[in-house]
Amino acid sequence: MTTQNKQVAPAKGKLGILLPGMGAVATTFIAGVHAVRKGIAQPVGSLCEMGTIRLGKRTDDNVPRIRDYVSLAELDDLVFGGWDLFEDNCYEAALEAGVLDKELITQLKDELSAIRPMTAVFDPAYVKRLRGEHVKTGTSKMHLAEQLMEDIKRFQADNGCDRLVAVWCGSTEVYREPTAVHATLKSFEEGLHNSDDEIAPSQIYAYACVKLGVPYCNGAPNMSVDIGAIQELARETRTPIAGKDFKTGQTLMKTILAPGFKARMLGIKGWFSTNILGNRDGEVLDDPGSFKSKEISKLSVLESVLQPDKYPELYKELYHKVRINYYPPHGDNKEGWDNIDIFGWLGYPMQIKVDFLCRDSILAAPIVLDLALFSDYAKRAEMRGTQEWLSFYFKSPMTAEGLYPEHDLFIQLMKLKNTLRHYNGDGLITHLGNEYYD
């Protein structure tokens, strides 16, 4: 891959960030950005805001902040909007979510109260544990998509936004396999006009955004932008798309630990994972259909990292089980517990126990920020279609057809930073380092 000094349009003016689903994750993200703006908090967890990138040799000591290296939208230039099933404004929704301290939310009351969700597209067949109170009605699913597009245009005009991006922060939908309606843009648009039952609400949002050229990132395991129709539309409208499913608690740990075991050629006999959480996400995942979508997303990680077909002696017999349990007393404070049975030299067994008392929305919020800023950069750099370089943020990274996804967190990070170097015309970092010794 050769470098190219591509002229990327600068991030001038306001960037509107549209969020389908304005619950715990979205309100934590929005409140966090406002807190950082006011100087009462730091953007911990955001690669865009706190990460650095090395240029040239180690001896050059040229390690700028990513924000100073490429043109990214400033936090002061971000404007927030979105859709939700409930009409609570962001202040009310943040209090209800219970992620952030009430004292912090109160300091941001004016800013959060001003953000009210637009009516949502909702179908109870896809999220069975919730009932929409603030939803659109229409003569067809195409009519709903057209209403979303009007929302997007109105939001941009009312807020004076120069550019827009969208990041799905809504619930996990029930698992469905792709059908003929998802295969091509023509069949999908016919399906919208005919209100095909196989077209999910998340796909309607994806269609509306990508049709208008708005970059779209899928933060749930829903099948939305990873279908032929939306990928075709993204190429046609020259729009970046990325997904899927934010990599937060337990899966984040797996993509850190599993590459280490593989690097040291340690075998794994079993990996049992269970979660308890009590927020709206936990309630939705209490439905077997929605859980299946999440289960498939979570299960795919280890097989991809460990490559049991290439290392059968170490991983072919791996037993991997994932469970999610709804437990209201924990609220957003998820507990992810893992039991890992590994073996080493001469097959001798060992065990590792991980008990991650994490805060799901706290881990997800900086991901939303980075995806918004990087997908806006991708649009200005004239990238289009699947953005595999953003795999760093997802449990189930999208790839070109025929490619297996790369789940190793450290390879993903190298790919992300080398993409930025490539588009800035700088040499890629391989870590070979022979020049220091020859």
C-alpha cells in the first residue's frame, strides 16, 4: 500500500451528529461532550481527543496528537439531534438512564434540556420488550424513510450544520437472516414501498441517511448497513458506512486477552462468559430474539482471533459460551464475568478468571464520539462504502466480501493509524526497525 498525500477538505463549520436512539449511551455521550466543553471533565477513552500517532523513526520523536495531525471537527462545533421512542429531552433521559451523577447532569441542564428527540421509526416485532410512545406513522415503510429524510434536512437547516453524520445508539433488534429484499437497492426500495416485513427499523434509518449522503455507523448487532442494498447505495452516494456493535465491556477484554494467548501459543479449552446488567439494553436483550443477535456478534470474536483451522492443536476443541442476564438492580453498571481454561507446555492446565465491573455507556460514549469524527473525516477524504479501518470500535467489523474480519485490537489500531498516515502522505509504520541496527 503506497501513501498518498490526498487533499482532505478541512473540518470547517458545524458538524451535526444524529443519533437514532437517545437513551443511556447517547445521553452519556452528549452530556460528556458538553462537560468537556465546560472544562469540568476530560474526554477519557477517545482516541480522537487523547490519542497520539507516531510519524517517522522512533528517534525522530515526532508523536503529535491525532487531533493535531488530521483535520477533525472541534468539540465546540458539534450539534446533537436524533430520534427516540420516548419524548423525554436529553436532560430527562440522562436522569432516567442513571449513568452519570445527578450533580453533573444538573450542571448541564440547560444544554441537555434543549435537545429533544424527533419521533422514531419503530416496529414492536423487532424490539419486543419496548413499547413506542413517540413514533411515526406512515402509509408505507418508504413513507417512513421519507419522513426521516425530511427530519434530517430540517435538522441541518435549523442548526446551520455544514455536515452531518449518524451513529446508531438504539436497541438490539431480533435476529433475522438477510433475504432477497436486502440483496439489491432496487429490491430494497420495492420492499420499502410494499412495507416488506423483513425490513427492520434500523435499515430504514440507514437507508434514509445514506440516501442523503450522511455517513452512518451501526453501534448495535442489527443487520442494517451490512446488506447488499445499503452497500450499493453507499457506493452510489459516495457515503462512508461502518459497523457493527460497539466494542465495549466483555468483548473488549476478549480482543485484548485472546491475541496475547495466541501470540504466546497458549491453548484454550474453554471460555465461558456471562453478563448481568439492568438498563434498557438488558431489558431488550432479555428477549431471546434480540439476545441471538447479540450472541452471534459476541461469539464471532474468538474464532476470528484464534484461527482454529490454522492452530487445531490449540483451539480446535475450544468450547465458547456466552450468556446475558437482565438484572435491574445493576442498572447501567454491567458485570462481565469470564472463566477461561487455558493450557501450556506439555498440555498442563491453568485457569484465568476475569470479573469486569464495567459501565457500559461510559465505555460506549467515547466510541460514539470517535466514530462521528472519523466518519466525517472519511467523508471529507472521499472514502465511500465500508470503512474497515474503523474495525477498532466494533464487535463484528464489516469487511469487503470474501475477507475475514480482523478482531485483534492491536492490529485494528495499527490499521486505523496507518490509514490516517496513508491519507496524509506519510510513511506507514511497520515496526521492523532494522535501520537502528544495520
